[in-house]
Amino acid sequence: MVVDDEPDITLIFALGLEDNDFKVDTFNDPIQALSNFKSGLYDLALLDYKMPNMNGFELYREIRKIDHNVKVCFVTAFKS
């Protein structure tokens, strides 16, 4: 699962992962990603940290309530 509010970013991640034989679901809205998330469906979730409506860490907390085993990696282009 790749979640980023920038469609170009999710596309690049998906292309790279699919070229290496991974099945990838992409979402540009964290709320939609959460509504489609099911326990045991994903091995890895790549989450953008800074997104509108729900940031990546908030999404992570909600995902953890559903599935304790999924690995999560945060990605961001955000500069502090």
C-alpha cells in the first residue's frame, strides 16, 4: 500500500515496486486508504507524512488498530 496526496509520487512508487513483482495499491487520500485497509492484506504500507485531512502518523495509528503486523515506512518530501 502506498499513500501520498501527490499522484505522481504514488505512481513512481507503484511503477518501481511493480517492476520488482510486488502487487501495489495506491491511494491519494488517507481517508480512502483507511477505508480500504484490511487486516492481513498488506505486508508493507508506505505513508507520506504530510497529507491533508489526516497526516501519515494519524493514518499509522488507525492502521495499527486494524493490523499489528503490517510494516510501515514513512516517506516525505517535507522540509522543516
